[in-house]
Amino acid sequence: MIFGRIKSVDAILATAERKSLHRTLGAFQLTLFGIGCVIGTGIFVLTAAGAQKAGPGLMLAFAIAGAICIVAALCYAEIASMMPVAGSAYTYTYSVMGELLAWTVGWALILEYAVAASAVAVGWSGYFTGTILNQFLGIHLPAALSSAPLALGGAPGGIINLPAVIISLLITWLLMIGTTESARVNAVLVLIKVTALTAFIVLTLPSDQFSTANFNPFLPAGLFGGFGSGVGAVGAAATIFFAYVGFDAVSTAAEETKNPQRNVPIGLIGSLLFCTVFYILVAAGAVGTIGGQPIMGPGGIPFPAGSEELARQCAMAEYSQMLVCSNEALAHVLRAIGFGTVGNLLGIAAFIALPSVILILLFGQTRIFFVMSRDGLLPDGLSKIHPKWKTPYIVTALTGGAVAFAAAFLPVGKLADIANAGTLYAFMMVAIAVMMLRKTEAARIRSFKTPMLWLVGPATILGCVFLFFNLPFEAMIVLPVWGAVGLVIYYLYGYRNSHMGRGIEEVNEASLSELEPKVPGTE
């Protein structure tokens, strides 16, 4: 029985239980860590795409996405406290629902991390071309070299997003040779991001150009845009869900937290609430100063974000300066209200901070690939470690090439939607796993237990399904197509070569700790 191939929690924990983790983290430290993990790509890059879907209702969209993340985070916290090991949702699913479903989760995570890295690369490209090249160096990179083709949602005249390709390949190279990103550097980058967004809020909300008239109508596309439309406040929430990904890194710190029953939920909910309020204020500042109404198409429905139709409209002089048309939304807003220098500094902050996000996403993707290969579900060659660099260089190179290709030819909004599809599926499976483990492993020690799991678990599942069906149809269809390809690979290779299927139950999670780079989790 395929569903009978369950990797026992005891086997998964065998190595982890030999380690003694020192509990040093308090609620405040966890909250700060969570803020650093969450604030990143989404708010810098997806504000324009979100406004095109929801208009001023973008603020409501951030609240909806944040609420679903909070219940998902509580589920992650319990299961991570039980199994503080590598593999994320893939390993969790393997422990309770079996190999086949674990494969589908791992395969979805591969899609999530790789596509998310592509989205960040495209977002970085917008700040690089808009701030570094245009504003500081006076160089105007032609659309042919800075945008995806028009037919795929890029700008008129676009052929390839060359800066996105270059940064993707550069980060891939750094990962292959084993460059380590220290916690101190990471902390500096977090400080840069938070300072930049705080400056944006301080300069926009009290601005003389801030007008409540810009919020009318608040929901120009309605609350629900309809199945597969990807518009409306809920459609925008499904896209900007990307802005919250990374919070699960907080849950992995449960084993090193003092009084985890109290401090883990404070850290999780506190950081997510802070980021949600932060995001809403940023959205309010952007919309209130220069307006955030979408560009409407036939029938009063917004043109899809990242579509050829929207790109044509944004190329017209009357729309080119709108928030929804900017590739560097927050810097654009500050320039438009007379704070050009600060806007450029914010662009520099994004330019500096976003490459670390690409690095961490690529690192996470290769780690999932590595664990699946080590379990025999993918060829052993993919988990081959370079003798000098001590990195899984083959899978890193393959992943980096795929990330660069997607970044070259797709706009950021479409990439974020595709990444979210995989993320939502993984989060849903974690919620199911937590509820099942309450039954199958009731006696297992948990340093953190999700409060009111009878409510939080189903709420996570329903919330993830709800957002998934409010993604654009083309993003929804990618996940089952990708999953079908994965199932073919599984039955042709993984099913026959699985270590569990062959009676080999290796537990060497510690081997991952020997890999470089040792990158702290963040989004």
C-alpha cells in the first residue's frame, strides 16, 4: 500500500532527539525574528499588483491574508515543536499521511520556492532599473532587456528581463560555492527594510497630498471578483499572501524558546499582527497620496495584473504614472509627492535587501530537493555534495537555471500567484497533519500545542482553499498540472526507488547541518 509508506515520527526524531537545544529565546526576541522573516518582497514588489486587483481595498486584502496566516502559523508551531527537523511540510506529511501525499507536498514546495525566487528577482530588477540605473546613473535600459515579452504580461517591446536573469544566476553561483550569510548581516538587512517602510509611512500619511477622496470607491472590483478571476479584495489577498510567507521560520524556533506554550504564540501572532498593521499603513499611504484605483477593462472589471492588456494601458501617457503601473511602487510614490531623495533611498534599500531573499528561497528549495533525493524519491545524483564547496551543487545549478528562465520571461504578479498556489497547498496539508497527529500521536510530547485546534485547524484548511480558488485561473491550473508531472516522475522513479519502499529507513537529518551555506530563515 502506497499510503502505508509512513515514515514514523520516532525515525524522524531519532537524530533530533540526540541534540540538546538550549532554550534562550523570549517572546520579544521571537516577535522581532518573525518581523524580520516576514517583511520583504511582497510589500516592496506586489503593492502595484495588489492595487490593480483591489484598488484601495488593498488594505482589506492585507488583513484577510494576515488572518489566514495567523491560524496557519499556529498549526506550524505545534508540528515544528514535535519534529524540529529538515524537510518542512514534506517531512510532516510523510510522518502521518504517507509517501504519496508527502511527495505531492514536496513537489509543490519545489514549485513554491523556485517560482517565489523568480518573483523576487523580477521585483529586484524593477528597483535596479528604476532607481540605480535611471535615477543615479542616468542609464535607461531598453524594454527589450528589462522586461518580459508583452504577450506574457511584460512591457511593449520587452524580450527578456536581463537584470532578473543576472541576479538569479549570481545568487545561484554564491549558493554553489557555499557563501554563508551571517545572522549579523541578516539583522542589518532587516533593519534596512523596516527603516525604509517606516520612513514611507511617516512621509505619506501626514502628507498634504494625502486625501480621503483617493479611497473612493473603496472596492472598485468588489469584495469577490468571482471564481478564477483573481480580482477584488479577496483576489488581491490571494496574491499578496506572498507578502507573509516566511513566518513558519518562527515556528521552527519552538525547541529553543523559553516557555514555548506562552512565547511561541506571542511571537507568531505578534509578528504577524505587526506586519499586517504595517502593511495596511503602507497601503494607506500609497493610495491616499497618489491614488490606487485600478485600470478598468470591459465591463468595469480591472485588467488582470501582469496581462498584456494592462501593459498596453500602462504604456500610455495618461496611465504611466499610476501606482498600478509602477515596477518600484513605493519609491515611485515618494518621488511623486516630492520626496525624490528618500524615494531613491528606499529603492536602494530594496536593491540591497531583496537579493538575500532570493538566496534564502533558493536555499529552501534545494533543501527540499535534497531531502527528497536522500529519501530515494529523486535520483541520488541530485543530492551529490561538492567535495570542496560542501553544497548540493547539481540541484542548486538546476534550480538556479529554472529560476533565471522564469524570471526572464514572466512578470512578478503572475509568478507570485503561481508560488502562492503551492504554498497554500502545503499549509493546508500541515493543518491536516496536525489534526491527525493529535489522534495518532496523542501521547507525544509537544512543547507547544495549538490552542482550540478544533477551530484553528479547519479554519486554516478553509482559508487556504478559499484563497486558492480566488487566484487567477491560470495560476490555479499550474498546481494540478505540475502535480500531474510530479506523479508521473514518482511512479516512474520514486515509487520503485524509495528507501521506505525498499525497507531502508535512514535517519540522518543531521547531515543537512553539514551543508553550506547555513542561512537563517527569512522571507
